[in-house]
Amino acid sequence: MILTALAIGMAAQGRCTALDTRLPRPLAGWTRDGRGLDTGHAVTLPARGGTVETRVTIRKPGRVGIAIDQDGWIDAFAGSGKRALRMASESRGPRCSTIRKILYYRMRPGTYRVTVNRLKGGRAKLMLTHD
């Protein structure tokens, strides 16, 4: 019984009292709604058949992250290419945030098509980060 009370107390200390209030600087725009997938703001896109598709223009080369608020399969394609880019890395969203995960790709300047598949809801919230 004492161990149970101790475990409950420890769990309570780990709970979040507010979400999205202490995001790291590259994700600070997550709480702002904007148009189009970009840095500085998030965008909520409607899903059709469990899929979202959008385009993004990359202006600077580097490691680009695509944050999402739910589980989904994110792919990025250069231009009108048919082969998805290879993912550089993946991470979970920050603690006490509504960001589920972030997938990172190495991108050069240009236009990319981003698809998100296997969505359970009718929409998905996305944001771009750039290192």
C-alpha cells in the first residue's frame, strides 16, 4: 500500500498542468495558426481517406523537421519525384506538448511534396522546423 501511494505521488509530479506552454524556440510557433506548411506557425489540414498532402518550399539547405500532432506516416518527395526522401531521424514531441513526433530530413532549396498517411482523425496539425 505504501508503494502504491508512493507511485501515485511520483506520477502526479510528472503530470503536465498545461500543454504547449514551454516549447523550445524552433517549435514556439506551434500554437499559432498560419497558412501553408512553414516555420514560425502550424497549419491544420483536412484529411481525405486518412491522408493529408501539401507542398512546401525550402529556402535554406539543412535538416528540416516536420512536426505532427498525431500518429501518421510522413513522407517527403523532392519536386515531382516518386521516391520518398530518406528520413534522417525521428523524435517524440517535447514533454507537455501536443506534438506527437517530429521527423527530420536533409533538404536542399526547392519545392517538396509532403504526404501524411494512416491518419485516424479528419485533420492533422503540422509544422516545419529548420536547424
